[in-house]
Amino acid sequence: MSDAPSAGTSSDTSNGTPRRRRGRPAGTRTGAAAGTRERILAAAREEFSAHGYDKTSIRSIGKAADVDAALVHHYFGTKDQVFAAAIELSFGPALELPGALAAGGPDGMGERVARFMLGVWENPVTREPLLAIVRSAVTNERAAAVFRGLVGRRVLARVAGELSVPDPEFRVQLAAAQLVGIIMLRYVVKVEPIASAAAEDLVAVVAPTIQRYLTDPDVRPGAGG
Amino acid sequence: MSDAPSAGTSSDTSNGTPRRRRGRPAGTRTGAAAGTRERILAAAREEFSAHGYDKTSIRSIGKAADVDAALVHHYFGTKDQVFAAAIELSFGPALELPGALAAGGPDGMGERVARFMLGVWENPVTREPLLAIVRSAVTNERAAAVFRGLVGRRVLARVAGELSVPDPEFRVQLAAAQLVGIIMLRYVVKVEPIASAAAEDLVAVVAPTIQRYLTDPDVRPGAGG
């Protein structure tokens, strides 16, 4: 797979309504304001990526976006809320998983999930921002809480909603754990031979595991009791 | 499981011969010198745990151990070499996995591996130093390289040596990925319900996955091709 950066993902040019806006009413919003919001968000993602959660502040984001810190706060609220927006931007491609999953039935679900998630991580354009977010979540408790809340609500809960089996959250987290572990060894710690294995080979090997977690009746929280 | 710290692990009082010693010959080593070496190593682990790989230096370790930085260098060599020694100390319990594994045959291997590794992480005394090392390895490329080398050589390669199947390294890494993912979701990001599930329930659920990776003939690097 090529390391050359390709065109930006669709989530880079999101023009959604500003969320978590505080204080002033939204009535004055114009095209220019939308541009400012996007510039702040891009700067926030850049700052969190380059310096991590700890060393990034509302002030440093404002400086990077060339706006007053008060404007960052106006559009996004607290540092945790800017971080959540930056995660949402970085996770844009992964947030499409529930939709991709809903497109098929239970058969082959493990393979579709594995292929989708590895695909997101194989692409350097989508991988680098994800890596930065994961690093912040691993090293900072507050960042972990924001990460947990957003990914839990936007990805895990929705995937669980696609399952018509008992204990869907537990199952989805087991599947996520399998993929997280592969991602850690392959893209973060870079252990060989997993780091250089063909993505399709990894999909083939982990698909039955994920399929079992998502659909096998024997998988349940009380299995060891 | 209780969060109360219990007595130190056996690896805390290791009195092994100093490795990677440089410069002066070892002839002058006495009981006092061994005590100094242990004090430096304990300080190093403490510094890496508290401040991470980036912010820890030979100098800060010397200061924490109340010795000259030159003495840290004398006993351990470079910062990477002190870090490797600190990992080895923190991973003491996990380094016993190959021995524990060798004690049984291929049947039930998945369950033994899962129970052993979750046991190490369930104990707060062994978990906290491991968490600190993992955080450094995730956030710093050099720390990741040291981590990869040591864990690869001391754990993964030895476990692979216990397998009499093709592609033992690939298999062991798949098993490790499954456990790493569970560890990340349960102990690092703390996602519910996995974070509060009974350890034995998780062992029961992931054991068949690990057993399959370690022994199933269909698991192979070219599975997707």
C-alpha cells in the first residue's frame, strides 16, 4: 500500500452546523463564520496531533488559527469539547462503520467489520489523525474520557444497535478489542511479521473471531461463571 | 478484586548481575554496589512511570536515586538501556509466561495464556508499572523500539518456541493482539461493560480465540491471498 498522501477525506470539508455553541446566538452566522469555525477546528486537530492533549490549550489553538482564544471558546466551548470535535473530525471515516454494517445481514459481518476498520487504518490520510488521538487517549485520563464517550456513543452503541442478540455492547467491545490489538501491534508498536502482513490476510484471520463475538450464542458476560 | 497494594513482586528484589555495564571492570562490585544498582533501577522505573520516556533523563534518574549521573551511565549505559532494564523489571511477572506455558500441552493453551496475562494485569502492583511502560511505548518511537525488542525477544519469541506449528511468530502476535486489545479497553480506556466484567468471564470468552490462533492449521499469513 502506498504511503503517498491522497486527497483529503470528505470529513475534512464538513460544513455541519456548529455544535456545543455557547453564549451568543447563531443568528449572525455567515459563510465567513463557517470558514472561521472550520479553520479553528483544523488548527485544533493539528495542535492535538502535534503536541498531545496535555500541551494543547484553547489559547494555543487560537494562536494556530490566528483568532482570539475567546472565539475558539465561542464556537466549541471547553478544551474537552474542542477535543471531542477534533476526534469527531479524525474519526469521520470510522464513524461510517455502523452504516456500512447495516448494509448486510449477520453473515459475513465479522469480515465486513475487519475489512472496513483495517481499510481506515491502512490509508495514511485517515491513519495519522487517528494515531494522534489514540496517543492522547492512552496518556491522559480526561482525553480518555472524551474518547470513550464519543466512540462509545457514535460507533460502539450504533454497531450494537445493529445486532439482534443478547449483550450487544459486550459483543461489540470484544470485537473492538480484537481490532484495537491488531492496530496497536501493526501501526503503533510495529511488531513484525504483523506490521508487514497483507491487510487482506489479517482480515481473513480475524474475521472468524469477530463473527464469533458478534453472533455466537455462547459468547456472554457470564461465560466464566 | 481488591485495589489494595500487596507486597512487592519477586522481580522487585532481583539481585541479578548488572548487564550492559560499560567502562570499569566488575571486579570492585560489592554488596553495597549491588544495593546502589538496585536503587538506581527503582528510581529509573519511578521516573519513567511518573514522567514518561520523553521527560526522563540519565540526569533526572541520578537525581532521584541521589547518585551522580555518571554512575547511572556506569551501571546501565544509555537512556534506552536504562529504559530496557526498567521494562524488564516491570515486565518481570509477564516474562514468566513462557515457563508457565511450557508446563502444559497444546490443549487448553489459549485458556492458560489468557488467564496468566489477565492475572498479571488484574494485580495493581504489577499493573501500574506496565501501564506506564505501555504509555511510553505508545507515545514515543524510540521507547516503542526498545519495548518491541525486549518483549519480542523475551516473551513473544519464547512463546513461539513452545509451538510446533508453522508460522509461530505470526500466531503468537495474533494472540498477543487479542490480549493487548482487551487490556487497552479494560485497563487503559476503561470502556464499560468490559472494564467491570469478571476476569474469568473474559478468559472464558477469549480463550477459544487464542487457542485458534496458536494451534489451528487454517491460521496462516497467506490466509487472505
